[in-house]
Amino acid sequence: MADARPLGAPGHMGVDYEQRVDFGRLRTYRLERAREALRSSECGAFLLFDFYNIRYTTQTWIGGALGDKMTRYALLTRDGEPMLWDFGSAARHHQLYSPWLEPENCRAGMLGLRGAIAPSAGLMESAVRDIKQLLIDAGAADAPVGVDIVEPPFLFEMQRQGLTVVDAQQLMLDARQIKSADEIMLLTQAAAMVDGVYQDIVEALKPGIRENEIVALASKRLYEMGSDQVEAINAVSGERCNPHPHNFSDRLIRPGDQAFFDIIQSYNGYRTCYYRTFSVGSSTQSQRDAYTRAREWMDASIAKVRPGVGTDEIARVWPAATEFGFPNEMAAFGLQFGHGVGLGLHERPIISRLNSLDHPIEVQAGMVFALETYCPASDGFSAARIEEEVVVTADGAKVITLFPAQELFVANEY
């Protein structure tokens, strides 16, 4: 019999009276998944620059200004422990506070901060020389090196020094797509945080407040609740709803507006992508009809989710681009859409009519992904946007985004 209880979203603290996230188990699971991906490949080692892959394999994180500057990198060989090159004093910090890493494998590194230090300074040449020697020591110098993302000068330097480079990103994304119980609990906790923020939003959503004020309110609340990164918040209202601009502005909310929001943030690295649509004070028939259609498409796609189903079967329940005002699927991409969520915002599977009909992926238990629908209203400018995050279980989909969304929510109704 299927377990009808919701997935756990406990508090932030570790306690002695409940089993919550086991971070040691989480670290072991992620590293072993990465090792399995490496062993299944032709590669002798993975050299990782994608900061989500670095976190997955080394269990370390630097966000904000330094996390995406292509200067942190990690090396994983088939039989060795992860090695990490980090920004200056962060390496010493890991030696002190990340005991799962060998102290000698936490090293300071600098490659150029996306070209701000020119390759002619020799930092890349020196780094590749060191990496090559480590590969020689590990007996892996003659095998290809899997790299996920890379700056062209670094790639050219690897090739100049005789290393064969192949793609590791596909392998790492495969490894990351099946979530452990600990990852699912963190994703559920992250969603629960957004549940609460939406309550704050509906209480504030009145004529005269600006879109950017809602973004500020949500960001402040999320950081107070323990978010480690508010990546982006879309706030879209009134005439900006159609077409969807995928950003926020300083527009003043007005009576009768339709407004939708997307909250993208992470808790212990695990992200949310969570849309909700509201009307402000009152709603029109056009707005309600658009919402009803978007909800029907959402419910139809959730009903399809179960292990063994192809992502093409999910995508087919959504309308073709030409059915809601777009010339083709490329122009409508991201409106009827599904995507894995985890350490990254867009992981596997990616579900849309653009790619899934001809290149489906099999849905598996342990996947966690978001499903998004969008319906423009007949008034020509309003639109409904809904998003639900689901965990794939043996019995089908469990929804973890719980703020009410079955019907159009009218905030501060007159």
C-alpha cells in the first residue's frame, strides 16, 4: 500500500529524537555516484569546474562572487581521493573544517578569474603541468581526462601539454539525477521554506507595492529562514505577464492585476523552482479561464509521472506552441516545461516538446523535477503560470510544493 504521508520537511537543526538529514551519508552517496560515473567511462580522471559538480564530489561550497569565476576546480581519479584547488584562504579553511578531505588535497589555486588575469601570465600553464604530474602519479596520464565546463585557454593548454580531453558533464549529470533520501529531504525542506514565503507574498500583494519590493521581501525572508543562496526571483504582473519576460521590474501592482512569481533559492545547496500565480483584489473571467487551463495541463502531466514512463509521454499532454500563440517550440521553450532540480537549477530530466518527443528519457524512482505550465489569457496581457516540484516514487509523483494552487488565489480580495 502506498504511503500517503507527505515527505518530511523537518527543522534546520539536527536533533537526537528524529532521523533527519545525515550529512555524512549524503557526502558518501554523492562521492560514490561520481566515482561510479568515472569508472563506467573511458576517462582516467574527471577535472571539474562546474561548481555544482565540485560540491557534489568534494562537499565544499563557495557561493556569491567567487563561486562561478572558473577558478575553483577539483580532480577525481579512479582510485584517489578528491583534490580541490580553491580561492586563496578557502583552502586553509577546508583543511580545518572539512575533515572528509585529505588536508594535502586542499590547495590554493588561481587560473585568472574569467580572463581578468591573462593566460600569458602562466597560471594556466602551471596548473596544467601540476595536474598532468598528478595524473602520471595516478597512472592515468594516457587515458582521456573528462572535463565538464572549461575556459578555452585552459582547454588549449591541456591539449598543448598532451592531454586528451573529453566531455564529463554528461556523466556527472547522469550521476546527479537520482537523489538519495537525504537529498530529497533537503529539497523538501527548501520547498517548505518557499511555502512560507508565498504566505508573506499574498499578505503583501496589494495595489501600490512594486514587483521589486516583493523580490526584496522574499529574499530577506528566505535568508532569515536559512537559505544559502537566493539565485533569482521572478516577479511579473499586469501587462508584463504576456509574453513572459522571465525577470522582475519596478512596476507598481494595480487593482485586478494578475501576478506570478518564481522563487529560485537553495537550502544546503538544494534548489527550488516554484511558481505561483495570484490575482490582486479581484479576478476576471479571462484570468480564471487561463488559470484553469494551466492547472489542467499541470494535473495531466503530474498524472503521467511514474517510473518507466518516457519524458515524451509527459510532454505530449502539454499544448503545442502553436496552440497558445507561438510559431514553434523553440520560441515557446520554457513555458510548458519540466526540469530536474538538485544542486543545480536545471538538471536531468529536461522535459519539453522541443527535445523530449524525439529524444525521451526514462523516468526513474529517485528523480526530482519541476513541472511548469503557462497559459496566456484571452484579454491579451494577463497569464497564468504554475509550477510544482515532484519526487518520483515507485507509486508515482509526490508533490512537495504545497502552497495552494488548485484554483486561482485572489490575494487580499475586495
